Amino acid sequence: MSANPVDRLEIKALEQRIQVHETIDELKDKVGEVRARFDPNTNARKHLSGASFALSCLGFLAGYGFAGLFTRS
């Protein structure tokens, strides 16, 4: 004799609940990885020298261009 239909539905609901919890855990892990990857403090430390160089070059070029407005005849 087969299991009671209500019992089968309860077992199926339990399996689906477990699957949903696993999916939620995977999503939480992925969100944590993305937050760690795009953390501004970590990225600033990692790319500080390149950003400093780029900004100093930009400042030099802007200053050179601004000074050129007053020195050209």
C-alpha cells in the first residue's frame, strides 16, 4: 500500500523547503563575495599608487594648461 497523499505532500514540502534554504545560503555567500570584492577600503589600498599617479598627472596637465593661458603672447 502506498503512503498517504498528505504524507507525500509533507515530504515534498520539506524537500522544497530544504532546497530553498540551500539556495538562500548560496545567494548570501555570493553577496558576501561581491561585497568583499567591491569594498572601497580594500580597493583603495590595492590601487593607491596607480590612482595617485593618475591624479598627479591630471593635476600637472591642468596646471600646465592653466599657466599656459597667462604666459602665451
